[in-house]
Amino acid sequence: MDKTTEQNRSELQNRLHEIYDLINASAVLSWDQATYMPTAGAASRGRQLATLGRLIHQKMTDPQIGRLLDALQPYADSLPYEADDAALVRVTRRKFEEAIRMPSDFAYEFAEHASASFSAWAEARPANDFARMAPYLEKTLEMSRQYADFFPGYEHPADPLINQNDYGMKASTIRTLFSELRSRTAPLVQAIAQQPPVDNRCLLQYYPKAQQEAFGMEIAQLYGYDLQRGRQDETHHPFATRFSSGDVRITTRFHEHDLGDGLFSTLHETGHALYELGVAPELDATPLGAGTSSGVHESQSRLWENLVGRSHSFWNCFYPQLQQIFQPQLGNVEMEEFYRAINRVMPSLIRV
């Protein structure tokens, strides 16, 4: 690498560090909103997130970013496709070209709307009040269509949004994939639904929250979740979030009359966190410093939640410990009964 290239690379990286520090600061505010923020802070939090969103957008669309990418392109082309610097130029260019199509005012408005929508949902959900959420959903749909129009030539209005989360995917490819899956899974679910329902009453007894949390976090740590680089908190809708390679947090929710909800939520979010903790620290504060796509992310969360966490061999190991913690509830419940209960299949509109 010659001196000019090195200088250009250093300047690009410094600019990206500033942008992604702001992105991660915004993520901290969003995490706080979903966990500890007082409800009266919602309007101000929306404004704060919107201000950060506009500032991030302005910095990401600075013409100097484009000039640096152009200057670094020959260097990137000389490297193997999988090289970090080649990927940095490639992915930053994609982010830059996406950002310059969108006005800063739209970035501000969308961030403010997203924050307001979350606060409204958090209030509407316990009351099952869809009417309260309907105007927010309508505006989300309207703004999503506006966003799509910044990328003319799409086959389907959802394509630009899908591409943003799973690069290279679009509605038509997902429809094909879902069609193939549906042809096998729908008959299987129907066949299961026609059988006598699995008895899951053993999961629906009283399970104190503190003991649920302690057991779930013990398993999370055995999975490899490092509490020096993470923590778990409660929220309405579980999620994992990454602020840096040294700070990847998970959230969950507990129902004291449903053991499976909190436990498998914790294992699911631990899967997300383990994926993020596996990203090389030197990629922090760059477009490469996070999971590659939503699809890959879900594969990792469901790996640890379902393929491991609901497996027979897993519970052969951990069920005696769970029985000991919840002796009154599970002391007389055979492992096979518990195993069938946690793997109960039934049609549902509820994803999480």
C-alpha cells in the first residue's frame, strides 16, 4: 500500500468511526427506551434519535466519502474478495450509495416516527388496542413506500427494504423460498394439528421470575455468553443489540405462569449475541462490525434456541438441575413429558 492509499484509507476509517460511534450511541438510546426509560420521556427520546439520525445521514453522505471510495477502489480491486479492506470499500460504497438517495429530512422524520411508534406500541400491546397502533402502521407503510421510491426500478416496493436487511434478496426470491418451504411444512403442521394436543400444563404453573432468570443466564453463560461483555434486561419484546465488541446486550421478558417464554427467549437472544460477539474487534465502528444479515442472524438465534435448547440431549443434561430449582413444579414430571411440552407445535399468530 503506497502512502497516498494509506492516507485515504486512514481518513475513510476515521470518518467511519465517527459515523458508527453515532450509530451506536443511537442504539444505546433505543435500548434504554425499550428497557428503563420513563414513559414521559418518549417525545424527547424521539427527537433525540431523530437528531442523531439526521447527523449520521449528513456525515454518511458527505461527498468526501465518495471521493475516498473512488480513490481506494483500485487498491480494493487488487485484493482478494474476502480481504477486510476490500470488504470495507465494497460495503461502505453500498451504504454510501443507499444514503445519498435519501434526503436528510426523511432520515429525521423516519427516526422520529419509529421512536413514537415503539412508545405507542408499548402502551397498546398490553391492552390489545390495535386501533391505537393503526395510524402509526399506516404512516410506517406510507414512509416505507416513500423510501422505496428513492430506489426506482424495483420489482416490488418491499425490495429496497429487504435488500437493506438481507443484501441481494428481494420479494420474488423470498416468495420462491417460502413457497418451497410451505410445500413441506404446511402439511406437516396440519398433520400435527390433527393429533391429540401435547399436554404442556407442566410449563404453565407458577415459576418465580428470579429463579427463571438465574437459570436462563446460567445456560447463556454455558453457551459462551460473556457477562464481562454483555448483560440481560427486561423488555416488552425481546431483542439483542450490539454497541461494540465489548458490549453486546440481550433482553427478555418473563411470565411467571409460562416457564418456556422467558427461558427460550433468553436462549434465542443469546444466539444473536454470540454471533455478534464473534465479530472481530478490529472491525468495530465500521460497516463490517456487525452481523452480515438478518437471515444469518436468525439462523444463529434459532440454532441455540431450538436445535440446541429444545434438543433431547440438552435436557438430558440440564433437566435434573431445572427439577431441583423448581422441585414443587417439576419434581414429579418425567423428562419425556417436559421434552414433549417444550416442543409442542400449534398454529399461532404470535411469533415471539
